[in-house]
Amino acid sequence: MKDFKLKLVLSILSAIVFSFIFILLAFSLPIHKKEAKVSMKAKGKLEQVSQSLKNR
């Protein structure tokens, strides 16, 4: 019986530790990556229309 209680307590403690680690990672890691947008000048009329629709 003591062995079962020990395993139960250890599994509960390990679950708490792992969840605490993942909660800390969720707050410390950035959510959005900031990427530089590279915009090229549109060559044709169709590309200009497409680009104007994207910028809305």
C-alpha cells in the first residue's frame, strides 16, 4: 500500500512540475514572429490590381 501511495504522489508531483514548465514556456516564448515585408513594384496592370486588393 505504501508503494502505491508513493507512486501516486510522485506522479502527481511530476504532472505539476511539467505543467508548470509548459506554462512558463507559454509566457516566455513570443507568439508572433516579426518578419520584414518585401514589396516589389508591380510590373503589369494585373499585378497592380492584385496588389491594390491585397493592401485593402
